[in-house]
Amino acid sequence: MRPYSIPSESSGSTANHDSARESFAEKEGPRYSVEQINCETEISHLQTDWNRLSEAAEFPNVFMTYDWYRIWNEQLNQRDNPSQRSPNVLVLKKDGAVTGISPLIRRKCSRLGVAARKIEFATIHADYNDFVLGDDSTGQIEAIVQFLARTSNEWDLVDLRDLRINGDIRRRIEDALSRTELRYVTLPEKDRCPFVQINGDSAAVTKKLSGQSRRTLRKRMQRATAEGLTMRIIENPEQEPGLLEKLVMLDHKKHLQRKSDPFIGSNAKVFQSLFDSLGPRGCLYVALLEKSDQPIAFQLGFRCAKNLWAYSQAYDHDFARLSPGKLLFSAILDYGFSHGFEEFDLLRGEDAFKWVWSDRYHWNFQMLIWNSRWSSRAIKFAHHDLLTAIYRMFGRRL
């Protein structure tokens, strides 16, 4: 496997950085005001600006859209105690215009009996997290970090998970932190995000497989056709009546066999809202393998600029002999190649089937930030250092 830029663990302490501050002050560009929004109603007023910024982003990210934040935040607020979770959106403005958005929340939590006030991204369901910034990411990141430093008495820990490595974003955050009194550590995330470069159709990609694997795949395709199975890529899933119900049914069946909770089935309202909001904007696709009206397998994913993102999938185990996931994978590659997509991202996770197709991956990083108060240092130790040590000691037995 060919590794991409892999972040290594690093830490920073900023007790004496006067020269760095002075150097930055000489180069500093436009200054930004930062407005902190903790009210759902006020967040709704950001929709137009948020959509404008996310659509114009250098590295587009479906998970950082206004609709993704709003829909999942509403769902999680219904599950969690409202007093324990609230929006913490930072809005950057220049000359009165919104130029950047930091889509965060504030959450009270406890680990090992130690309570903490954490600032983090809205949900664990996003495989890539970002700040929604304009064309001056260096200055805007500086403004966000300086605001966190000024308000450090309001939080104990800033836990930024699954940050995407876009350009030199990590260096820019670390440089900004070095000009404050905040402490931080940068860590690689455990799970990589394999992807396939779309340089040809499925036949070109499968050439990388062994001869035996290619023959097996070809025979299964022939058998599926003989049994009356068909595949299609649905570009506007919101327009097909009953489609979500089919996905929910198959997802339930998959997780019933695995004796686990279904993801789409447990969040059907969320996905209906995503269909209704992101579907008309051309952000979704559903790859479906079916026999007449019976769904056999599906993959729900995102169309994100020139990339396809594989988000959630399931298949009927009764048809496992046909390898329905591989059949859908081939169909999606053909669709991606014929429609000019450049990358098929399998997103977060080390599932074995992903490495059958891919030898490349993206790797996210986590940034943990704490302040100089003894309570913040103790919380960082309890919520990160101690848990990490316990996990390394006991592994899966924990």
C-alpha cells in the first residue's frame, strides 16, 4: 500500500512565543470578527451564507453543509439531554459579511467520573470534518484559534476529531495555536479512508485483481444476470417513492443477522431529511441491486465535486453467494468513469473488502486542545491519556 501524508503524534506548549506573535503581526492580513451562536433559530439565519461557503470550498465536504449540521443536530438533541448539548457555531465576519463558519457544538460529558465541558464537531457520523472557510484560510483559522484562547474559561477541552488533511491545514492550525497560551496534541486517527482512483471503468480496475478473483467475479455477474438481478444507479433518490423504505428494510435485515442496531433504520427520519435537502442539490446517489421489486443490496453515497463517497451499504445475506457488494462496486466504478468522477472514496474504516480494491488511503487526524488551568490539564489526562493507556493495556477486553 502506498501511504499518503500520515500525521505523527506531536504536541505544543506555548509559554513563550512573543517573537512568533510579533512576526505574525507584521504579516497579518484582514482581521475578522467572531460571533458565537448557541441558538438554533440564529443558526437557521446562516443557511444562505453557509451554503454559499460550502459550495465554493476548495475541498468540498458534504458533511460540512448546513443541512448535514442542522439535521443531525436536531436528531441528537432529541436523544441527548438538552442541557448537556448545545450549538457552538463560530461565525467569522469581515466588513459585516460572513466569510467563514466553524460548525461546532458544546457538550457536557463525563469519563471515569471526571466531568468536562467539551467543544467538538457536531456528530461522529461525519467521516471528514472541516472548518467552512473562504479564500483566506490562514487568517480565518487564526481568528478561530484566538477566539478559543480568549474564551478558554468557558471550556475544558476542544476535541477536533477526523480533521481532513487538506493542503497544509494541520500546519496552519498548529502555527495559530503556537501564538496562544493553549496546549495541544496532534494525533493520527485510528482508521484510514481507502479510495480508488477512477482512471478507467470497472474492467480496468479489476485488472489489478488476481486472475482467479477476476474469473470468480465474472461468473458471479453472469449468475446474477441469469437469476434476473439488475443494477441501477439512482441519481435523484428523493424522487423515487418508497426507496428509503426499501433501504431501511434491507438495513434492518442485515443488522438482524449480525445482532446489532441498524444505522439507517435507527435514523430513518434523518435520512429522509437528507434525501429531501441534499437530494435536489445533486449530492446523493443510491446504487441498488434488485430482483424485480425486491432489494438485494444497496450502497448509499454522496457525490462530492469530482468524488464519489461510499457512506452506508447493506445486502441480503441469502444472496451472499453472488457477492452483491462486489457487483455494486463494479457498477459504481462504471458510473463514476462514464460521468467524469475522479475518485471513489470508501471513507473511514479498515474493512477487509476495501483493501481488495484499494491500495491508497486518506488519513485524518485528531487535534486535542486544552488550556493552562489545572482542571483542564486534569480533564485532558482523564479523558485522553488515561483512557489511551487503559486501551493499550487491555485492548478489546476493556
